[in-house]
Amino acid sequence: MSWKLKDEELQFIDENEEEIRKYVGKNAESYMNIWREGKKFNPAALFLGVAWLGYRGMYKIIMYLLIAFVFIDILVIFLGIDLSRISGIVGGVILGMYGNYLYFLQVKKDILAGKEKCIDGGVGILLALVMLAGYVFFSIYVVDTFFYYMLYGYYY
């Protein structure tokens, strides 16, 4: 599985190079080359996952990922099968394969909307880790407690 930008997306890069450089920062040239070539695996997205998404300011994707993890937690309780390790691995691999493309879509959307660069970098990582901590708290104290009680009549 791979991705390649369409001609109109490549044209967007050429027409908006200056805005992209301002938005992306010091790695702009590298990202523009990756986007033009396509199919580039991103090891940072694979291994750092949510922290990488936060560093790049992609909070909506973090929320989608955490919501998917909540649903997986609910499935784990009902099926009795531990999917937590495999879901993290699958999420990391998907981010590694499509992270650069998702970042391009974020950059394009924000530039077309006229948005300035959002909170990213170290503050973005911190915000992403706070979101992850919120997921862990919600998963342990709300999802697990509620569904275990619902299924088994007691809290574990």
C-alpha cells in the first residue's frame, strides 16, 4: 500500500511553496520532496505515534486515533481478547505508511483556509501527551469500570 499525490496536489505545492515553507518550518524542503515523490515511509510517525502527530499539530487525527482505541478497549472487554498490543502496532504502521500524506493534507487544508501555523513543536508534543493521558484515564476509570460492571456485575 502506498500513496502518491495527484497532479492538482503537486500543483498546489508548486504554487504555494513560500506558504508551505513558512508553515512547515525548517524541514519544509524535505517534506516537499517527500510529497512530490510519494511512497516515503516515516519512521518517526511509526515509533513516536501520538507525539509525532502532536509535534506536527495534527490534533484531529490524534482524537480519531484515541476514539478508535476506546472502541478497541470496549471490544476487548466484550470479546475477552487482548487487542491492545496489536492495535498499537497497527496504528503505528498506518501512521508510518501514511503519516507524510496526512501531514500534507493538514498543511494544504490550513493554507487554503488561511490559518497560521497551529500549536506544534514541543508544546504540541505536550498537548498530545496530555490528550493521551486523558485517554488512559478515560479508558481505565470509565470504560473498563462501566463495561465490567455491566457485564459481570462487579468492578475489578
